[in-house]
Amino acid sequence: MKTVRIGTGAGYAGDRIEPAVELVEKGNIDYIIFECLAERTIAIALQQKLQNPEKGYNELLEQRMRKILHLCHEKDVKIITNMGAANPLAAAKLIKQIGEEKKLNNLKIAAVLGDDVLDNIQKYMDYKVLETGEDLKELKGEIISANAYLGIDGIVEALENDADVIITGRVADPALFLAPLVYEFGWDAEDYETIGKGIIIGHLLECGGQVTGGYYPDPGYKDVERPWELGFPIAEVNEKGEAIITKVEGSGGEVSLRTCKEQFLYEIHDPSQYLTPDGVADFTGVQLEQTAKDKVLVKGGSGTKKPDTLKVSLGYKDCFIGVGEISYGGSGAIERAELAAEIVRKRLELLEVPIDEIRYDLIGVNSLYKGTIDICDGIPNEVRLRVSARTSKREDAVKVGNEVEALYTNGPAGGGGAEKSIKEIISVASIFISRDDVDIKVVYEEV
């Protein structure tokens, strides 16, 4: 029976690259998938694109491609990734440039477009926001991105046209893994029982090292081998939709019933109705079986018809977060930190700084003395005060950090290591739109 081996090269935007190289070199894989988009990622990438039209893709794209593109070309491993973020076209051109530099002839790169629906945003102002139940027009803050979660269609089209590297914007995470299975096995996109199985396999793989023990360790309770050399997952899938989840032999971490079960339940609201653009997966009939060390058989599961709508993730300018931190050590550290917090609280009241939300946190165990001074009667000998506030204006967030920094000379004795920072927060809201509103296109570059 035909099988396909798919490896996960990344489970989030900033993931490490070494396990991906290991997968290509030693994993005997047919595909490597880099899943690198979280909910806010495209909105942040769009801000970068607005500053520079040639940017807007994942910041590690170039580094990753320089590490693995030539290896994948040599070993005939296809790359599928959503690192295109807000600018798949520019990402494809960058990959082409790297391919030309490395003289990788007969390299075909595909950019999948169509997820960006921001130009039509006014059409949806009366749609309900999932998180609030209110009309979209009631959302406070400028909407800067609107991206529909696409399914497998554009990726499958690119595979049918012999693309070696496929880069997308917003695509549902499991679709990155489902697409090569549909292509390789010729699955009918309306055979929802089989499609459901493929979605389940994609869900197990989409977070990379989480299923191989990366998000699992709890010392003394849940230990894994050499997590600093964590191997990323491989799924060996057959045409019936059954898979062996494994990793490169000798790599760190583990693939076991316990790691697979944790990832299996990750971000699942209703296991009988896991909605994706390609189908609604039913996890309730899945069976897991440990067949050998670091090998778990996944079988069962089902699915039903794909939804008529697609989820759209909206990024909007929400607020600013101002943060100030300062440390106190030695005798009376907690009392001095508490007084410092009270000083900042009163100062912000005196200045009448408009604040939507504020926190005063006391943090500390061993950053100052590195364990050379014992905690006395459970009382820490060091404390770091962190004041963090949410404001609607940048200038108000600045005042929060300034007041903490001013504790150097105006606060309790012995404060040190003061730091301050300001962040503009891009928040996320969601709506559903008709899938007919999305026009998927695939654009190609060749070396």
C-alpha cells in the first residue's frame, strides 16, 4: 500500500531550524511543512509590509530557506509553508533569488493568493463578531488586516502543476498537511470521512515539537529524553488515512500515547465537530496505539461536509501596553517593592493618566543572588516589581514606564535594574463570510 512521509519543519513563526534540517537529511520524508502563522501574525506582518512593500513575510523565511532549500532540492522533498503571511508574492521572489544563488535549476515556486479580503471589509460591517456578538462596525480600533482561512485548493493546484515550494498566506493549519495527502492519494475532496482523517493527522502535526514531547515535560512527573535535541514529527500516512507518528531515530523527545493525546486535545472545543475549510472532522472515533518506541499508530476518525462559510481573522489596532520593571533585594525586599508599587499607583492618580487596565506584579526567586542566599521562612530575598498598563494612547503608556524608572531616586531604597518598554497591541477579531467571496489564485516563479 502506498505511503507518504510528511515532516513538520516548524510549529510557529520563531521555531528553531535544526530539527527541520535533521528531518530532510535523515527522515526519508517526501514533504516538509512549515506552519508559522498564529492569529495576530498576519496583522503584524502587514504593518511591516506597509513600511516596506518588499516585506510582510515571515522574518525567518530567508534563514530557513538558506538552510534547507538545497537539501530539499537534492532529496526531492517538497516544501509547503504559510510563511508568506501578508506577502506570499514577495516571499516567492525571495525563494527564487536564493534558488538562483545556489544554482538550483528546475526549481518551481508557487504563491497561493486569495486569503486577503481587506479590500471588501466595508461589505461585512453588519456581520457579527464571534468574540463579542456585536456588529463589526462596533469594533473599536482601525482594522488593518482581514484574512480568510483557506483550505487545500490552491496548494493542490500548485502540486498538480509540479511546484517544488508552495508558499501561502492564511491557510487553515491542517490544510497544509492535508493537501499533499489529497494530491498523492487522489482523495475525493467530497469524501468527507477520509478528509476528516487527513484533518486529524494534520492537527497532530501542525504544532511541530509539541507532539514529540516539546510542550510536555514536567520534571519528575513527565520527563522526556534530551529535550534540547528535540526531534520534530513525521507522519507516515497510507491511502486509507491511517498514520504512524514518529521522529528521526536517535533525536531527543518522545512520541508516545501521552504526547499524542495531549496534542490531540490541543485547541479542540468540540471533538465531534472540528471545523476547517475542507471539512468538519470528528475526532471521537480515533484510536491510538503504541506500536514501537517513538511510533504511534493513528486510525479511525471521520468527517462531514465542509462549511459554507470561511472564518476571517481581523487584525485591528487595539491599544498600547506600557511596562516598567525594577528589582529590590535583601532584607525587606517585598515591603520595599510593595511601597514602590504604591508610589507608582499614587503618581499615576496624581497625573490623572487615563488607564484602561493595570497590573502590579511582584516577581522573583534567584535573578539577583543565584541561590547563594537562602529564602528565609518562605520569604524571597529578591523581588522584581512589574507594572503593566493598557492605554488607548501611546503617550499615556510612556508615562507608566517613566514613573517606574523614576523610582531609582524617588522610591524605596535599593531599587535597581529598571527597564521600560512600549508596545502597540494588534488584537484579533473574527467573522464568518461566504466562501464564494474568496478568489484563490496561484502564481509561479521558476529557476
